[in-house]
Amino acid sequence: MREADGLIVGAPNYFGDLCAEFKLFYERLLFQYLTYRKECISYNERPVPVLLISTSNAPVGMYSDLMESYRTRFETFIGPTTVLEVGATMQVKDYGKYDWTMFDGPSKVERRERIFPQELKKAYELGASVFRRWIAFRERNHAVCLNGVPLG
Ligand SMILES: Cc1cc2nc3c(=O)[nH]c(=O)nc-3n(C[C@H](O)[C@H](O)[C@H](O)COP(=O)(O)O)c2cc1C
């Protein structure tokens, strides 16, 4: 991570939060930078951009507050962070096999075929644009500020 140009991380939503595997990575990644100092909360002298992608069964918007809290924390400890929420995913291939009365199987399949490819494209483009803007920013600004402290 200390040599990376950026971070793209994706995680499914499990029981109202991002999955355990993601949290394991996230907690240890951010914690190494935590100073516990009021004056400057982060030790990270080399911020890099982050693209955080989440998927959920629920429609987009259901977990926006959660994603905003991850966004601000990544931004504090890692660097400028963009979030992409992908909702209403197709959880199983054949909804006809299950008695899942909460879901409309055919509309899930239709969405997967029509919308999902667009979302994949959006994720790809967002990844590229986040890093393009960051490279341009780094070239314009020799010094970067993190938590109001200019870095050389
Ligand atoms: C253990 C578990 C818990 C889940 N909980 C939620 C949930 O609380 N909200 C939701 O929208 N989707 C929930 N889902 C659906 C997943 O978010 C969805 O299937 C997913 O984004 C794709 O992840 P997968 O590839 O692990 O299936 C859950 C799925 C699993 C397996």
C-alpha cells in the first residue's frame, strides 16, 4: 500500500454493513495511520485516491449513510475517496428455484442483463477518471495537504 498509486476496493453488503473480509482489511489499513493526536489525526504522509465500490441486494440509496461514513474515514486516512454503490444485484442465477417472495425474479434477471453491464462500464470509467484526475493534481501541486498539513 505504501507504494501504491491508489486503491480500488469492492465489497458486498452483508447484514447492513460491508462484509467481514472487507472490514478486516479496512480496519488494519486505516489503523496504522491513526495518531490519537488532536492536532493531526493521521500519520499518512502519502495520500492516494480511493475508489470504494459496494454491492447490495437492496436498491441504491438504502446504504448511502453507511457508505458516506466509510468515504469520510478513507478520506481522512488514505486519500480522496469516491464511492460507487451498485444495488438490486442478482443474488442467485435462478430465482424460480427459491421461495423468496420478497423478490421479483424476472425483473432481477432483466436488470442484470440491461443495467449491470452499464454499471460495470461505469465502475471501470470511474476508476480510470479518479486516477487520471489524481495524476493531474499531483503534477500541478508538488505539495499535497493532508488534514491541513502541507506535505513535501
Ligand atoms: C450473508 C449475506 C448477507 C446479506 N445481507 C444483505 C443485506 O443486509 N442487505 C443487502 O442489500 N444485501 C444483502 N446480501 C446480498 C449481497 O449484498 C449481494 O448478494 C451481493 O452484493 C453480492 O455478493 P455475493 O457475491 O457475496 O453474493 C447478503 C448476502 C449474504 C450472502
